Amino acid sequence: MFIFIRARRIAVILPMVIAVVFVLIFAPENNDYYSMVWDESVPVNSDLSEEFTNYLEEIIRIRDRAMLENDIEAMRALYNVNTKLGIYAFEHEQKKINYLHSWAEKQGVEFSDINTFLKIRWVKEQGNKVTVNFSAITEYTYKYVNMPDTPNRFRIATYHILDFSNISDRWLITREWYTDPFADSLNTDTLKAETNKAFILSQGPRDFSGLNSRRIKAVEYADLYCGAGDNEEYYFRYNTAYKNYNSLGGDCANFASQVLYEGGFKKTAGWNYDKDGSRAWVNAQGFKDYLLYSGRGSLIVHGTYDKVLKLSYKLLPGDIIAYEKKGKVVHVSVVTGADSRGYTLVNCHNVDRFKVPWDLGWSDKGIKFWLIRVNY
């Protein structure tokens, strides 16, 4: 049983706005919370879930508004800031807000709406502490500053474990753990807002009407099973014909392999799935290497954001971007389109993304990108 919530929409026009990365919003017990976020074995207490529905709905509404309006103080009252872990959780949200606004400045966009859809998985009570396991899909709407009448939207799914404690008859957040899509980019000093903005703002829409049928089929699959697509029936849903590797380190390469397979590539001895996936199927580094060494993919460019930005406009739906950190590929995503200024958009698993700008969440200066043409 699940409890569904949709946070109220916020429409305020203001400037702002993984390697798979799981962010610990508290220090200890990370292994316990890592496993808990994927645990569906806890019995659902309907009465308790109903009781905390309103609390959670209001918390997410306040956090969405604070992110949109760049107002971190608006959410301070949600946290128990008299404890180390409560302060840490609050300060992490502050870093996220700072990053999103810095990215928006770099990109030349303004975010006009942030809206979150929630699914409560379970609620567990232990004395004066309550733990809530929930999933969320947040939709972000943005417009380019020189194209204000054309909105662009993307969605990101996150998976949360949140602890409340009753302090003076108020339920306050004492710690939180969730899959953070921006964890690799919280050092905003790495963003140089003016360096590439003029180039991005000078680009126009891109025409993908000439895509071959294999690319189209691959993208259709990527949109359906990314976990955060535009079909509510498939929210948080993966293809159950495949194992979910999130609890084993990440599902991004497994998802990208599925997309290529649905796009017509036949399995091979080295790239294969049969009850379990080969290294080339499920490992980000192995997947990138397989694509390039097999000839099924061709390298467009490899390097830092500044080096690859202009060539990123050559990417087509169905192509692959690999994200390298400290010399190792830690994440891969699938190109699924472009926004109103032709900026490449991607889908992926873990963190689940739907039509997200390809560099959002990957702004650290130490990250390099592999842009790969897939030879459908």
C-alpha cells in the first residue's frame, strides 16, 4: 500500500535555478539507512501514514518554495538545529539551493516553478521518533532569459529516509538520507557563470525529425522506464524483467544497456544479461569501454565541461554521456532530447532523471565527460 501526495504548485517567477551519488545527510549509520531506503518489507501503518501525510506535504511545499525563491531561512524552522545532525541536514539544503541558483546563472535561465509529487512507502514509530520512507518526483520549470515565453520542464526522482523527533509538541527533522542528484556539485566556486552563457543563449532549437527508427525506439524505452517520466502510471517504475542494482552500487549502466538493447543491439558474450548482467552491461566504466572498443559507439569528445560544451550540441537522442571522476567513469546517461535553446537533455537511473540538462549536478571542476555517438 502506498500513500500518494501532490504538493501544491508554486508559480513565482524568480531567477535561480552520478557517478551515481547517495548523499548522507547525517554522519553515522549510513549502511543501515542505505538499505532502508530500498526496503519494502516494513509493514505499512495506514493510520500513522495518514497522520504524517500533512506534515510531509507541508515540509516539501516549504522546501520547494525555498529553493525557488532562494530563501534558505524559510525552511530553518523545519529542522532541529539544536543537534549536530539536524544542523547538517539543514546546511546541506542550503548548499543545494546555492548550487541550483549558480547553475541557473551559468545557464542563463530563470526557474518559474518547482513542484513535487510524493509516494509514502512506509512510516515507522519508535518512541518519540518517527521514520518516514518516501519517494519524490520533483518537476522543475525554467525559461531562458532571452526566450521568456518558452518553458522547459524536467523531472528528478529522489528516494528518502527522514527522521522526525517530537520537540515541544512539534515534529522536527533530526536527520535525513536521500539520493541527492546534485551531490557532486555543491562547491559553487567551480561554476563560472559568464564563461559560456553567451554561447548557450545564442543557440536555437534543434530538429530531431530525421532520427532513424532504432533511435526512436531506444528513446521511447528510456522515457518509459527512467522512473520519472511523463506517464504517471510509470512513476518510480523500472522494468521488472531486469534486476534493480541500486542497492548494489547503482543502476545507471544497467538502464543504459537496456535502452541500447531496445534500440536493436544484440547481446554478445561480453555485453549480456541473463538473470544477471555482465560487467559491460552493469558497470559504468565497463559499459563505456565496451561501447568504444566494440565499435558500437564512437567518441565525439572527452574532457572538461569547457572543452566539450560546443560539441555537446552534436549529440543525438539515443547517444551516451559518461561522467568521469578521479579518472574513473562513475555514471552514464542516455541523451533523450534538447530544450528550447538546443541544450542536450538526458535520462538515467540512480538518480532517476527525465529530460534533465546534461551537466546539471555534474559541475565540479574535477569531472570530465565522454560524449559518445552510438552507431545505431
